[in-house]
Amino acid sequence: QQQVKQSPQSLIVQKGGISIINCAYENTAFDYFPWYQQFPGKGPALLIAIRPDVSEKKEGRFTISFNKSAKQFSLHIMDSQPGDSATYFCAASPYRASAGGTSYGKLTFGQGTILTVHP
Amino acid sequence: DAGVTQSPTHLIKTRGQQVTLRCSPKSGHDTVSWYQQALGQGPQFIFQYYEEEERQRGNFPDRFSGHQFPNYSSELNVNALLLGDSALYLCASSRPQGREKGFGSGTRLTVV
């Protein structure tokens, strides 16, 4: 129930095309869904995140679509560029409060999608 | 780069040895989490520190332990290293009551 399933494992897109990566989850306690971009030799960098009270969030060329009833969310990269070539991870975390303060829950990551954008 | 710094960047150890990895969170962040990322996999949560206490722990054995200091920096210790501990170890920090986690570039640990 803690898993986040991500597909596809790899994706090849032509420059200017749309890249779409999908994720599904089971744990209904998840209430924060970020997407991370990772280049070789670097740590993951936050791209965009969404809460389940909205169905879509757009930031520049990146859009998250969220379907709460289906427990699915996806990342759309419009006008894909060669510089977007990287590994993308979806993730999810629950809200978790601790006595005496607030401590947010751990991130559970998908398996990753290697995106290659050809010029 | 989210301002989280980790040291060392690379490390080679022999099976059975012990290792300590270090993390300095981004300025203004008070919560530190550690993740293990095996080659070709997504990061796996090890544990999270807040107010110098371990708040949550993932499915990792007791060989993995940690500490958070009053300045919010943190250490990850791994005892009795196994070949399977070879991975990229990532530190993430977040601000008080913040959901957004910034990651460092990680420490690449190789156990031979």
C-alpha cells in the first residue's frame, strides 16, 4: 500500500513533442505529490508538486494532472527540449504531525522514467 | 542544487567497515531526511530527523543509524557494511512545517 507505481520506464520524444509520465498509488493517506528531475551525478530537484484538492497544476511547460478517484497522477512536459533529457521521479507523502511540532511524512518514490529528447 | 551540502561526494569502503556521511541542510531548514538510491532505482527513505530526534524510519536494519545536531546538520552511520549497501545516499531538508524537500547531490558509497 506504500508503493507508487510509475510508467513508462523509458521514453523517447522528439524535440517539440509532449512527454507524458504516469504514476499510480494506493495509500489514501498520501496528500502531497511532487515530481522530481534528476541528472546524472546529481540529487533529485523538485519540478512541480500538487495537492489532491486540485485536478491540475501548471508551471511553465510542466503540468501535473491529478485524478483522486483513480488514485493516479501524471506529468506532462510540453514542447520537450533536449535539455529536458533526465530521469523523472514521481513521489507521494502523507501528512504526519508529531506531538510538540509538525513533522511531515516521508516521500515514497516511483521507480523513475528515463526521458530522452532527440533534437 | 537546493543548498543542501553533503560530504564526502565519493567513498570506497571494504565489507565489514563502518562509514559516516554528513549533511548540512539549507539555511532555514530544520528537518533532515536520508534516502538510499540504488543504481537505476528511486530513492528509498531511511529515516527523518526533527528536533534532534528520529521521527520516522523506513525498512532499514539497525546497522543504519543517524544523528541530528543542534545546528540541524545530520550524520548517517552505517555499520558492518555489505556489498548491497553500495548506493547513492541522499540527504533532503525542509523548512519548518514545509512539504517541499530539497536534496543534496549525494554521497556515492561503494563497498568492495
